[in-house]
Amino acid sequence: MKIALSFLILIISLHHAVGQEKPTPPEGMVYVPAGEFIMGSTYGDPDERPQQIASTKAFCIDKYEVSNAEFAEFDPTFKFPPEKKNNAVIVTWSKANAYAKWAGKRLPTEKEWEKAARGIDGRVFPWGDTYDNTYVVWDQKETRGASIAKPASPYGCYDMAGSVWEWTSDWYKPYPGNKVPMEQYGETYKVMRGGSNFNNHSFIRTSQRYYVLPEKIHVYPVGIRCVKDIN
């Protein structure tokens, strides 16, 4: 299995290396090239299966989650303590979607989010396969990028594990080929990714999926990380 996976990663790497010029991303964003990557897992929750080779077009994605201060530029009525201006904003899906459109961007698909978080090699966490508590922003009092080790994903994104959950554009539906029934599947719940400060480390794996009502987040701290298409 390990040999097959290593060979698969090599093939994907070669595909990524051929014929792609790296454009300069907009300020505050990083570039993710087009191509295939390993999505899902063989060991996680049933909704992460089957592990598959997925692909995306090239895109840019925010290096950090949108902050309270950045969201307030879009919605001047949005209030927050001044000392938390650089903390990740927590908003409903419709507000997140509206902000993304206002910023000339959009919410990421699940595929885009997972690729930006784990790269092409199927890693468990954005920084690799071994959990390290110093790599994660757990306390909601902390600002974005405040983890001790300050790790980045393979493409240069921060806080894709912990901090706040992050909205995707997708409804919570099974992956193609998944035969395990879930009553939550359909167009009722939106998918959020990345885990948060009250979760254990299994929730911040790059393949972890979770669902929430888009306008009733209640105890779930869900924030925004936008993407922008490459024209």
C-alpha cells in the first residue's frame, strides 16, 4: 500500500510540474496550481471515504482567515472588541458568501479547501502526518497565525487546522462511490472544514468533514477563507 501510494504521489507531482507557470497571487493570497491530489482518507469517518484522486483548476486562496476588521469593511454594522480586530471572524454562511462576493472572490469548494490544506501527498495535517499541539491556535482569544510553531500548508496557508471552522460552498453530500448512508446528506447542511478550538485533534485533520446548518451555527465558530479564480 505504501509503495503504491508513493508511486501515485510521484505521478501527481510530475503532472503538477509540467507546463504550469506560477502567477503572482493577489495580496494576502497564495497560489494553488491546477492538477490532481489525494482527497479523503481510508481511516477517518465514513463520510471521508472512499479515498480518491481528485483534481482542481488553478486558484488563489487567502493566506489567513478573514478577520473581524476585514469583515467590518464590508459590513460597518458588524461590532467586535477592538483588541480582537485581527481575530478570525465568526459569521453565518450567507454572510460569509456575501463577503466573498463583495471582495471579488468566492467560498472554496471542498476539493479546493482540502487541496490547499494538504497539498498532493495525502498528509494528515497541513504540516505533515504527526500531530503537534504547538502548531495549532486553540484559544479563541488568540489572533490569526498565533500558534507557537506557525506552520503553513504546502501552499502557504495558515490556521487550516484549528482556530475557527471554515465555510465551504458545498452542501453536505456523500463522495461518489460512498455507500454509507447518513441522514444529514442532502441540501440542508453546508460543509465546514478545519476544526476549531473546542475540538480534539481528529477534527483538524485535512480530510475531516463536518456539517452545520448554514444560518444556525450556534456554538460552532465558523469563519471565512476565500478563493479567487485564475483568469
